[in-house]
Amino acid sequence: MRRIDYHIPVTHAATQPPTLLVHGGAWAIPEKDRAAHEAGVRRALEAGFEILARAGPAIDAVEAAVTILEDDPTFDAGRGSFLTSNGRVQLDALLMDGGRMKAGGVACVERLRNPVKAARLVLERSPHVYFVGRGAEEFAQTQGMELIDNAELVLDRERERLAAAQARQAAGLADETFSGLRDDKGPETAFEEQGRGDRDEGPGTKGLGTQGTGIRDQGSGERPRNEGPGPGVEGRGEDPTPWSHDTVGAVALDGRGNLAAATSTGGTLNKTPGRVGDSSLIGCGCYADNLAGAVSLTGWGEPIMKLVLGKWATDRVAAGTAPEIAAREAISYLFNRLGGHGGIILLGPDGRFGLAHNTPAMAWGLATPSGLQTGLGV
């Protein structure tokens, strides 16, 4: 964890100290990429917390932070995202205002540079909550957003990754990205193959909360299996996270006590066109409610969707569980029930927070009036 020791002045008489949490994805971030991930998270923190420090609303802060991450090809959101099986970028995003209980989401958009901005337009200017595909693009265009060529979002780096993934697929090698270990998307199979739903085997969950201490669950503490160096076709059942990148998100509490959350993603590598993951689904990869909390998740989307994990976590905060404990419990539940891997940032109505992940690393950042902190693991 890296701490920046400087004071950020808050220019209003806040009733609640503002807080901003961001993440840049949970996976096995290679050494050569770590500085870029931490720098990107820091820029997002600076953009978002500047708004909070000027008495701006939480929803503006999370939108600004996620926009920075979407524009940074280091992350799997916006430019530089993973490619679908037909070589295109498809983007999903959700924005939720916990005070007004309003949400806006878009999915499978290909001609919008910043899907989180389109999600904000849906939230503010439409009676609907969710638009997909061409309809989402056309709505955003009517509200003043520019449509771009999808090629502007595609990097050669991602073309190479797609070619390697499709070579693995052609060789008959397993792709466990979508549903978690030992889960073939059948609702019964996950339980039957894993045995008891309350088992505590597998990677340890790393967590951090307001106490500033790392917390590990009762798992083995082992790292995910087969952390190979890249997407070659050697071996079977390799964990795809070592050469991945992942979803981005932000949660914020403003001086008026309002919560907001935003999550944005380019999805998973080699996905079937039209696939939608957890990130833009209310209560799954993103949720905000002033009476409960604000959350953004990252990781393998299908298990997160099945568990409606974002709502699961905020419900526990609403019931009295400290966010740092609820975050850890959510990631343990994700793995124990469905073998899923990922990370979470969780913020309570009182400013307490939690971070957790069961992947080798997760880029994260925290901003309060006391300063900024960033890290690549907790």
C-alpha cells in the first residue's frame, strides 16, 4: 500500500467527511504493469475527490473517476478493452444514486467512448433504467454524445490476446473465465461438484477496512492455481487472470451523506457478442442505497450475477455488519458457493469501508480529506 501524505482541503462545511473508493480490477497484475495500474487509480481518485472537496455530489464523483479509468487502456473498460469473439469491443456500465434510488445502465455498446456517461444520461433523462446495444447508442446520441467508430476502442494488444485465446479454444483447452471453478453454468452442477456450500477451501480472502489491517478468512491462503506467465496453449485449465485485465468501479459518500456507485467494463476475452456480465446489472456488480451502502465488484461475472453479490453485501451492512467484514464475507461466499474469483469495494452510510479480493492482486485507491492511498493488494 502506498500513502500520499498531504491534506486535501474540503471547501464546504460538510456534515459528513467525503470518501471516495475506486478499483481497477482484481487479477494477477504482472510486475511490469503495476505502476500503470496504481497511477491510473490515483488519477481517478484525484478527479473524483476534487468534486467531493468542492461540495459536489457523490454521483458526479464516481462518474468522473470511472471516466478516467475508461479512458486509460491499462484497464478493461473503454479503450483497450477485451475483444468479443468477432473482434469488437462491447462495453457495459451502470451508475446508481443511493439518495434518489435512481439508476442508469447500458450494455453491449460499441460506438460510445465512455459508457458511464451514457449510463448517467439514462439515469437523469430517461424514464427507463437500462438500454442495450444500438438502442443505447441512439439514446445517447439524442442526448448529445458523439458516436465513434468501434476501431477507436481496439488495440493491437487485444487483437493478439484474442488470437491466443482462440488458439487455446481450437486446441480444446478449457476456458474457466465465465462461471468459476467447477461450475459449468448448470444450477445444480456447481453444488454437486463442490460438495458443501459452506466449505472454506481455496484461496484466502484478503480484506481491508477502516482499521487499516489486513484480514484473511479461514481458507487455505493459497494463490489461484496455475498462475502461468501468459495466454499460451500449453497446459489445461489455466487460471486466465495472470494475463487478464479487469473491470473498473468507484463508490463515494459526499458531504450531505449521499452514496453513489459506478461500474464499467469491457467484459471478458473472446466472449460471444451480446453477452452481458455482472458489472451493469443492478445489485450484481454495482449497487447504491443511502440506507445500506454502495458497492462495486470486479471479477468473473457469471458467479457474481448468480449470487446478486452486490445487494448481498449491502444488505449485510444494512443489518449491522461492518463494511470491512461484509466485504470479506462477500468474496468468501463468492468462492465457497460457486468457485468465483474477484474483488469488492464497499462503503457504508457512515463512511466506514471495506476492500477484499481473492485474486493475487487488486488495484484500489481511497481518498478522504486526510489524503490519498493507493495499493495493489489488501
